[in-house]
Amino acid sequence: MLKSKKHRAPYRPYYCVREIAVLDGYKHRLTFEDGKAGVFDFTPYLTQPFFSPLKDIDVFSQVTADGETVVWRKPAGAAWSSSAIDFAPETLYENCIAE
């Protein structure tokens, strides 16, 4: 006899990014799984080589939320070392400033 398993929705930690809005400069308004919302300024991180492609404001504005964090997909023809750039969602959550 086969036992059926009940389908459970996957657990999503409180710090997962649910919504994102692009603001002026290098800022995004983020809403997290637990309802916390605020602004995250990426400017200090753009000095790090891994994040340097995001200095192009057109690239920076092409951000998406993937259900866990924010992600920038590699544009066609870009010379990035990886296929995407993302941010640790815990960092976003801990450093997001409420409006």
C-alpha cells in the first residue's frame, strides 16, 4: 500500500526578499517575508570587484527578486565572471533601513 505525503509549502526564512522596487541612485526598497520593509543602499558594496558591474546604473536597475534574494542576471555580451550577481539575503535584511 502506498502512503501519500501531504504537500507542504516550502519553508521560507523571514529574511527572504518578497518584493523589490528600484529607487534613485544605488538604492532599492525591499519587502521581506516577515513584512519588514525598508531601503538598502548598495553604494558601499560597489567598490568590491565582484559587484563592480553594478556601477552601470542601467545594469543595476535590471534587478529581480528570485524568492530568496535580489539578483542581477548577466546581460548578453557582458564580461562578468559569473552568470549572475546576488546578495546574501541576511545582509539585506540586517542592513535595510526602515522609511
